[in-house]
Amino acid sequence: MKRLFLMLFSLLALAACKDKADDAAVDPANSFTVLAGSELKDIEPLLPQVEQATGIHVVLQYAGTLDAVERLQAGEQFDAAWLASNRYAMLIPAVKSRISAAERTMLTPVVLGLKDSKARELGWADNANVTWKDIAKAAHQKKFTFGMTSPASSNTGFSGLLGLAAALSGKGDALEEKDIDTARLGEFFQAQRLTAGSSGWLADTYVKEQDKVDGIINYASTLQSLNRQGGLKEKLVLIYPKDGIVTADYPIMLTNPAKREAYDKLVAYLRGKEFQQAMATATLRRPVNPDVPAGDVPPQPLVELVFPAKLDVVDAILSAFDNKLRLPTDSTFVLDQSGSMSGERMDKLKTAMLGLSGADTSISGRLARFRNRERIFLLPFSEQPGTIERFDMGSDAGSNQRTLEQVRQRVGALDTNGGTAIYDSTRRAYEEAMVRRRADPARFYSLVLMTDGQNTSGSDLNAFISWYEQLPAADKGIKIFAVVFGEADAGELQRLAELSGGRTFDSRKSSLRSIFKEIRGYQ
């Protein structure tokens, strides 16, 4: 009887705690809204611990670094922002003026992770004396290949690009535009074979495709996590370039001065021993609290590179990467123009595509638009695939404006009618991209499928899968990025995307315009 009483008491106590937590979740006085970098999803399991200790119910809303900065610039309201870095944000006057306080919470540098055998082959197994110049030279000589996120959409990609640019410049202070060595940077990126829009997706894709690439540029903590999880055929050796790195320090920034008391209480806990130890154990990031021991440490003291002091320099680096440095892209847009797309849906599709063609002048819009040297293909479809039309971007601004105008005219002429042949159209686009890749493999190839309905014409998903699985290995892997829109079958589109190593995007949760910009980070 006594044991039963204790059990009932425990259950009632737990229920009471849950009720209190639920009350806190809906009580604005206890709720603290945070615009957070997408990589902070690994902190979510620790939030109940944070709430129990502080009484503050932290609500995280996720965004990429650039998207977050743009939302803050537009005046969107949050109590705080918590990003991998605030260096870029502090260069935007409208954002800087909103930040009342900022405190670092954890640390992880952006480094190169190489397969153990490749690191030994290059003589980098101890990684104590490797420089960015050594890495760039080996990449140019085709001694290794790597994956990296898009610098325009992910902090790891930008940090890797900045580290390399700063090291190759030979300067000890902040980069100026004249210091950017585009020739040597371009040589380095000839070795890139995998791109992504987020560091988490890059890590997951590397595990799936580790036979195709020798390593990745990512957070040290992410690379250590891959080694710990045991899904790798070879462990990754972390290369900390001795001429400098860029460290993510995850500052939490107060943007609502009315919540200063809650912010100070939250920061005190986040920087305290209890949270710092739990965070380091869960994520392998390094603590900022000196009383908490770090896990794996670099073989030598790290040199922190100076971040550019001018926004123009950052924009110039990002523009140079997209238009001169990276491998060019081959992008096919498979666009549903069936009868169900009439009206508002077609208007949204046109707005999204026109944004990529130069109509979107926002920060993210400028960085997402079609790039120099890109090949663009449009395949409208309804009850059967339409005609694929090709538009070539060169390196000349004048000719590119003419090309973009041609794209805008074609998008503007899209009309709606008929049924929906999703898989016949996707197969047609894939087959033609496959032929182009055989002839010109030094590009990133991808398909973007946008549909608002069920497949009503032609072959079905199972037929597409059967066809795909019979392809030679060399012809697989052109990634399909599928956009769920309207009544489209999310499950089927997910299977289609995963088959090719791509991913799905849900326009029921984000606008079609923002999704198309996000997809550009993966192309």
C-alpha cells in the first residue's frame, strides 16, 4: 500500500510539473521567443532543463543565418536571436541597432575533415602544420575532393570560404576587396564535389555518399559527432589550418529590451556549469565556461582570422564565389502547369521563378538569383511533359541580362490546363540532365520539381523507381528537390527525392518564394 501511495504521489507530482510547464508555454510572461540558427535543433532536448532551472520557456524558431539577418532587418519581432555567429549581422546597421546585448554561449571552429587514409596519404595525419595554402594546393592538384555548404546560405560554407580567402591573401588584418585572390580560390573549388544548403544536411549526405568524396568542410563538433556515431567507413581526421580558422561562438542576442531581466537570467544559466557540461556532452561543441573541461582539442593553439570590417567586402566574396569560383550549375525546373494550378497558385509560382531571375532585390534574393555560367532548363508539364527550354548564363553582365529577360518572358507565359504527369515529366528531365552530365561532369546537376496535385497521367512512382534503380551507378545521383504544394502527395514526393539523394520542401510551412530561394543553396 505504501508503495502504491508513493507511485500515485509521483504521478500526481509529474502531472503537476507538466501542467506548470504547459502554463509557462502559453504565458507570455514566461515565454521567450528566439530566432535561432537551424543547427541549434540539437539544443532542443536541453530546453526542458533550461526551463526547470530558470522558469523561462524558450521557443526556438529556426532560420538560416542569412534568412535570420534579413528577418531582423525587416523588423520581425523576437525577444532574441541565437545564431552561429553575429559577425555578418553586425555589419547591417538596421540589425546592429536592434541588438541590445550579446553573449557567447559555445564554441566550434569550421575545419576540414578528411578520411583517415587520405589524410595519411597527404602527410596530414597529425594535422599540426597544415595551412590553408597547403589545402588549396592539394585541391588544385586533384589530390582530394570535398563537400561544403553554400556560403550564401550557411555559416559553415561562408566561414570556410572566408578562412581560405583570408589565408591566401597573406594579410594579418581584415580583408579588403582588392585582397581576394580569385584565381587561387577558383583552383581550390575545382575539387568540390558536394554542395548543400545546411551543415546538417551536408553531414547526412556525406554519410550516404562517402564513397564519392574524400571529406567535408564543417563544424568541428559536427565532424566529431560523425566519428562518434559510427556510421563512417573511415574516421575523419580534423584539419585545423594553422594559419587561421573562423570559430562559431553562438552569441545569443537580445532584441527586445523589455525582456532584459529574462535574458540576463537565461544567459547566466546558459553560461553556467550545468548547461555548459550538458551542452558539451550532447553536441561536442566546446564550452565558453573555463570551469568546464573541453572534449577533443586541436593539436595547436588556434589562430582566429579577422572578419571583414565592411559589408561590401563580404558581398564581394559571396558574389565572387557564386559567379567565378565554384563549379557552375546545371539546373532544371520541372513546373506543374496543370489545371489545378490556375489562379493564385500559378501567380505564386511565377513570383518565385521571377525572383530567381532578378526581380527579388533583397539580400537573400540577390544571392539566390541565377548565376554566371549556369545552365537553366524549364520543363512545364500538365498531362504530359512539355518542351524543355534552355537558357545559358555566361560571364558577361549584358548578355546575362538578356538571358534573364528571356527566362522572365517564358515564366510569364506559363498557362494552366490539363492533368498532371509528375513522373513522366521528372523522368524526361532526368534523362536529358543525365546525357548532359556524361558530356560535362564538372558541374552540379539538380532537378527542382514543383507540383500541387496527385499524379493523374502517365507512369506512377513505382515505375519511376524501377526505371531509376536499373540505371548504371554513374548515372544515378542527380539530386531531385521536390516542393510540396497544394494537394501534392508529400509521402510520394519524399520517396522520389530520397531516391536521388535530394530532399523535399513544404510550401505549407513556408512561402513558395522563400523555398525556391532556399533550394538555391543546394544547387
